[in-house]
Amino acid sequence: MRATDDGCWLYTGGRHPHGYGVIKQHGVSLLVHRIAYEIFIGELPDGLNVRHLCAERSCFNPAHLSVRDVSTRKRKPSECRGERHASSKLNPEKVDEIRRRHSAGETLAAIAKDHGISKQAVWNVAQRISWKHIA
């Protein structure tokens, strides 16, 4: 475990491909944050998922965990794309600027640095792999 300044308890062992802490017990993979919830807070009722209030998937601090109804998590794809996505750093104006600058021959690195995103993210925007809904 590694504690952070914001109170996260980061699991330093095995990881699920999506970043969640995982341990194996009797050949079964178990999510560390779910185990922590059950140990420190109580049994997890059917139909509820444990979610991270801190958005750090490897965190297992019970103060950073909450439950929600599984059915509330289902969204239409259009409801969480583009600037509505929780981790988005872009908006339609920035997307237009990225595409214009890339078309003008600016480097991926320069564009990425100005927007605080990766070169791959710039490429994805410029090639319309991401942000397809922006003409």
C-alpha cells in the first residue's frame, strides 16, 4: 500500500486491466476495493456496485468508497462523449483548433503540449478517431 496526500490508499499489488487492485484467492480474482468495502463498511447488497469517490481505481480507502445502484450506471453513449466525458480536457473549439493546426503542419508534440494531452490524443482528434461528432 502507498498513501497519497489526498488520503488515497493505493494498492500496489496486482492490477486488473482497467487499473483496479486485484488479489487472487483460490484461483478467483477479487477486486481489492470491494473487499475493503465489505471489511470496513459491511456486506455489499445485491444490485449495488462499489464506486470510487476519488476516481483513483487502485484506491481502497473505505472513506473514498461508496455504493450505487447498478442500473444508474448505464448511460447512452451520447451522454458521456466529448466534453461531457468526466476526464475530457477538450471542447469543440479546441478540437477545431487541433485539426486546423495539424492540417497546417504543426507537430503533434507542439499541439499536445499546448492542450495538456498526449500526442496520441492529438492524432486521434486530427484523424477523427475521437471527437467524430464534431464536424
